[in-house]
Amino acid sequence: MSSWIMQGEQFIIEMKIWRGNEYNERGEKQLTGYLDYFYQNKGYLLSFNFNKKKEIGVKTITLGDKTIVEAVV
């Protein structure tokens, strides 16, 4: 987990290596825990996927009152 502060704004970022959907869902829940801790509603999840047939892209998901911007590269 990384927490960056730029011009008064704080960004919560979690980076993971892709190990399947179940592992990814645990990462999303872990990130929501960090968001609760830092009193934030939006966080970012960066997943590194080394599979040859991967689906890359960016999507936005909502978990409760939290928004996660998830990028798979």
C-alpha cells in the first residue's frame, strides 16, 4: 500500500501481482480497509498480470461507499 499526498490531496494505491479473481477480490477488500483507515472514499488498485492471455484495462468498481479504480497491466 502506498499513500501519496499531492497539493493537499491524498491518494491510496495498492499494487498486486495478478493471481486470479479470488486473490484480486481480497486485494480490493484490503484496499477498502486502507481507505477506511485514511478516511478516504476513493482508491486505486494496480494489478500486474503476466499471463499471455490477459485482459488489460481500467475499470471502476464500487464496494459499499468506496470507489476503486482498478488497472490491469
